[in-house]
Amino acid sequence: MRYRSRVTGPAAALIGATAVLAGGRSAYAAGTGDGPAPGPETLGDPVYPTLGNDGYRVGAYHLDLAYDPTTALVEATATLRVRTTRALSRLSLDALGLDVRSVRVDGRTADFEQADEKLRITPERRLPARAHVTVCVEYGADPRRALPHTGWVPTPDGFAVACQPNLAHTVFPCNDHPSDKADFSFRLTVPDGLTAVASGTRTRTERLPDGRTAVTYRSRSPIATELVQITVGDYVIKERSGPHGLPLRDVVPKARAEALEPALSLTPGLVEWIEDRLGAFPFETYGLLPCNSDLAEPFDFTGLETQTLTIYRPNFLLQEEKKIGSHMMHELVHSYFGNSVSPATWADLWINEGHADFYGLLYRYERGWPDSLGLTSFEARMKDTYARGDQWRHDWGPVAAPTAANLFESQRYLGGVLVLYALRQLIGEDAFHAVERAFLARYRNASASTEDYIAVASAVSGQDVSGFLKDWLYGTTTPRMPGHPDWTVTPVTPSLATPHGRRDTRPHDHSATL
């Protein structure tokens, strides 16, 4: 059965929801004070409480990186355009493993110190509230440096980056939280013979007199720091056209380009399928980056939805379509849920991963491809997941209440799918798809919380589903499934419980689409 986004009965509610929710954008409240003070070094995330910095918001980043293949080192300048939300005597950025050489604030040299994972900056002059300020940080980086955690993915011919969830500040100094999305531009300088690509589209190419080339990329839409992609290597850029003329471009290792073509050629059909359900693709381009590395560390995932250019293990994409198509859909769906609409906090990750698995599984079962359990229907997989509900809540907490240790466990993936399935069972298919499109339209290019999704679902469906969804998202036991009174939950077995505090070594590979 095809699940199309047909906005019928709830269409009027879709229009009305915009007015009802006009004031509902998630944001951390800016504090006020009588005089300049150091900005708080946190945004209060419930999963990563030390991540992010308050007292300002970033409007734009410009990253200027030069890669030297003889040393495998990067020389870089990060220029941030920020707006203060209070008077500041000092501000901070997230930064780890970066050799900071100088900092300027509005062109004036500023004092700085690096402590833990913060770069504390004391400007020559105190910054008034609501001021537009330029912060420029010159630094060096070693993509192969051993760090407690890193966003660098070194390759034999260069590097890529994979910054989810809390790793962007090992690549560039930033306000490393998805609630502070910003515009991005990149200038990447490499020797002739290497290719450099970043999120967005190329706007300029410069041939430099010393045998190097500098390319500039710019994104038309804001990007959360965790979704930035920058890659350098021996690549070829392959271009093709997607639905409605959408430019598609893949960045492919030259040595594997021919072998990877069958997987790359699937993208236009995947985009067409998801556009039928969620609307027009939200960005100016899309493509795949089969990164030139299959090492287990730090490449600890199969695919990652870096914005406009999804990064993959190349060996994964060398398999037949029925082994890869479902997960390719999962990563594509993140362009809508996760990228266009980013999580307000990391506790809202289920919105990203639950939706990606929801549509990825629908795509699989439409084609009759058995999943990893041998099941061939969405309903059969949901019945199996439902039976595991109390065990997962015991082991990994409620769907919308993760910890740093269990953030990427199955509860955020299939557990999130089960919540969406229950909502669809309650309100009906047409209303469900109207909710999906309304949510994406309301929070496009912004961040949204679980509470925001609940509010949209209630407004668009025409019924108060807040209690229903909160039971599914925050309850310690699994509620009854609408339409399936015969479904039962298996009792918890303490011996099967995951030890509390254990961090999985492959956190991104719990998708049911693999």
C-alpha cells in the first residue's frame, strides 16, 4: 500500500495551524542583566548540558581552510557574524583539539584562553546588547589528532567530516548546538590534483599562482553545526538531474566511480518517492559522498545526513539495491526531518530518527524486501516492536527522554517509528500526512522540539492528542495501540537490560533500515 501525502479533510487545519502556532518557535530565553557579564557557557541541553554558549546567536559562519597533503594538516580561519542577546564582557565558543593562534573581535585583537572544550574570548571593548559583532579565529588542525571524540574522518588522500551530535567544535570553533542554525560559506584551498567540496553549491573557483586551487561553496539555507560537510580527496564530481530539475551531484572516489554508479543512479527515484509524501525537496541540491575510507574508526556509521551531501561508507553502497535502498531513503528523509527542521535539543532526536526509519521502512516494504528480521510488512514490524516496548523503556528510557549514553539506541529509531504509527492509527492516514507537511512547513530552516510536534499534531488533526503523545513519548510503560487491542507487550526481563551508562561503540547503526 502506498502512503501518499494527500491533504484532504485536514487541509483547512493546515492553513489555520500557521496562525495558531505563529508564536511557538522553540528558543532558549535570553537572560537580561544590568551590565556586561561573561556569557553563559551552556545552552542547557538536557542530553549534553555543557554544549553550546548563550549571550549571542550566530548569523553566519565563513570557514576558510587550506589543506597541505605533505603534512596532512589544515590551516584555517573561522569568521563568525554574531548578534549579542545581552551585554557581554566575555563570550565563548565550543572548541576542542584546535590550535588557536589569534582571535579578533570587530577587527581588534582579543584575549583568549582554551579551557576544557571552550574557547573563552575577552574583547578589547565590552559588547553591548543587540550588537552585531564579527569574531575571527585563526587556527590549525590535525585531522589525525587523537581526541576524546572527533568530527574528522581522515582518509588516505585527505579528509571528510562527520560532526553529529557534538563534534563540530573539533573541526571549527562554533556555537555547537542545533538550536543555533546559521548561514554557511566555505573557501577551501587544495593543491592541484585534489578536489574540495562542502555543503551547498559552488559559487567560485580560483586558480592560485602557487599551483593550488581555491573553491568557494555557499548554502542557501541555514545549517546546524553538526550537519556541516567539508571533504578533500582524489574525487570526481558526478552531476545528474533529479525530479523537477533538482541538481544532483555526487562526490565519488575516482578509483571507485564506476563500481558505485549503480547506487548513485538510485537517487532520482528516491527523491521522487519522498517528494510525493513530504513535498518538494527542501534544499538547492542533493548528493552522496562515498568517503574514501572504510576504516572502523572514526568512521563509526554507515551513512550520515550531512546537509546536501550525505556521507557513506563506500563498501555499503557496493551492495545490491534491496540491501541499500531502504537506508538510502532513511538518510534522504533526514533532509526534511533533522536538516530542514533540526532538533531544538538532543532529547528531540526521535523526531529525526523516527521519521527517517518510518519512511525508510515504508519504502522497503512497498518493494517486498524482507527486513533484518525477515518481516515483509510494516504492520508485522510494528507488532514486533510493540512487544519490545516495555523492555526498551526499561533499558533505554522513554522515547523522548534519552541520555548521552543511550541517545542512539533503537528506542530513538524504531521506538520513534512506533509513536508515529500509533498517531497515524489514532487520527487516520490523511490527517497524519497533513500533520507531517504542516510541521515541516512551520519549522523549515529552524529548530523544533517534541512539544512543537505535539502542538502541530493537535492543531492540524483537530483533536487534542497531547496526552496521547506524551504517554507514548514519556511514559515508562507502553500504551495500548489504537486499532490493535490484541497486541501485547512482552514483560521486562531484567537480565536482558543494557547496563546503565554504557555507550554503544557504533551509535549510528541502530536504524531498522539496515
